[in-house]
Amino acid sequence: MSNRLLIIRLASRLLIGAACAFAPAIIHSENPADQHVAVTLVSEQQAIVPGHEFQVGIRFDLEQGWHTYWFNPGDAGEPARIAWDLPAGFQAGPIQWPYPARLPTPPFMDYGYERQVLLPVVVRAPSSLELGGNEKIVAQVRYLICRAVCIPGQKQLALTLPVKNQTAAASDAPLFAAAQQRLPKPAPVSWRLSASSVGDEFQLRLRTGKKIGEFATPPQFFPLEPEQIDNAAPQNITPIPQGVLLHLKKSNHLLKPISRVKGVMVVSGTAYLVDIPVSESPRKAATQSVKN
């Protein structure tokens, strides 16, 4: 999302949030967001094994009614960002984003997380580590939480782990397993996917071999690119042979045609990465042919 558009959409919520939170923050907290969310750095394992990868994660425990944001926040918001301060030789990968929920904040739609979410990151330790020592991992986290208002937050988090030749699961390991279940995976090779630009909408054809009534929950699409679809518009579904047709209203901010639709398709509680070429609708092509 462009900075200008983000500022316009967030301005009122941020200003009200700052006004409401500033006074109590002087008394109770250096960071007003601390009143509504606990942010911690946790590990999947109890120890670091030299030369091996391990997972750490930023855990958000949010007060009821508050939410934070996915990689693409939707109509307003900002995803969490992490600046790492790692021991020499350590390397951290990107944030792995569990699929989000659609969170209506009329007239907008946010993509994000309520109650609790873990954002995992894979870290690789150098093989030169000496056994018996301890290593400290530091993360500077910037994030945004919203309810009726939005409050930016930042935290410096630290985690110290021993270096051993073997390790075991830490107490937070179930959180990593739960997050892993919500990470997008490649779409099955048996699926047939296609997309068309038809008038004011994109039509995504999802042929999985199932009829619409056989899905545990209706398929949902979360775009990876901002300002392509109208996030707040209903994602209507039409049954087609061996699958469904998903109707995605185009964003009013989409200024030029797009060649591909990239996103996360959630089908019956499992998320899949999709990257689908967009074809021109036959009706539009025929109209242009007549004009030419």
C-alpha cells in the first residue's frame, strides 16, 4: 500500500488512539500498546545445536477485541517488522506468516490476527559454536495493534539459549506446530486454477474435484499484493463442475490491468499459495476486436 493512502486511512484511528493512550501511558507504561498486547520472543527448542537450524518466534497475546496485521494488512495497517541483533555467524530468515482472518472495520477490511499469533523465523547457527556456552538473540520488533483506534508499538526482546550437542522441545513448541499448520503450502498439482478479468471483478476458477457443498468452509482468497481487489467486498462463490468460481471485486485503486493474481487461498482450513495468470474475458476481447 502506498504511504499516502496508508496515512489517509489510518490517520483518524491513529490520532484518536494517541490521544486516548498518551495520558495513561505516562502513569502505567512507556509503551501505550503494552496495555493491550504482550509481545515475547520464544524458541521452539531448549538449546542451540552448532550448525543446525532452529526456530524462534514473536508471540503476540492480544486483549479481546484488538488485532495485529498480516503481511498484506488489507485496507489499513502495517505488518510487524523485526530487526535482529544476532551473535556472530548466526543468520535469520524472513518472517513466516500464518494465514490471517478477515477482520471488518467498516468501511474497511483488515487482514490480521486476534487473541494470539506466533510469527516464526528460522535461524541458522554456525558450526563453530563451542558447547557449554550461551548465546543471546535480540529482536527489535515494531508493530501496530488496532481496535476502534490504532496504537503503534515497539519492543526490544531478548532470549538466551545454551549451546549443546542435542536439544529437546521447549514449552512453546506447540505454538510453533500450530503456526506451521497455518503456513501456506504449494497448491496440489491435481488442482486446476485459472483467472479472468471480467468487468469490475476477477473470477478465480478453482477446480479441486469437490463440489461446493463438500468444502468444510467456503474458500477464501487473501491477496499478496495490495490495492488489487476490494478487500471489504464479499467474496461470492458460484458452483462450477469439480469446483467453484470465486468472484473478487476489483479495487477502485487498481489503475492498470494486472497479469497475475498472487495470493493465499484458504480451502477447508488449509492455506495454499497461488500464482495464477489473468486472462482477458472473451466478452471484453470481442468488444475490443469490433472496435479495432
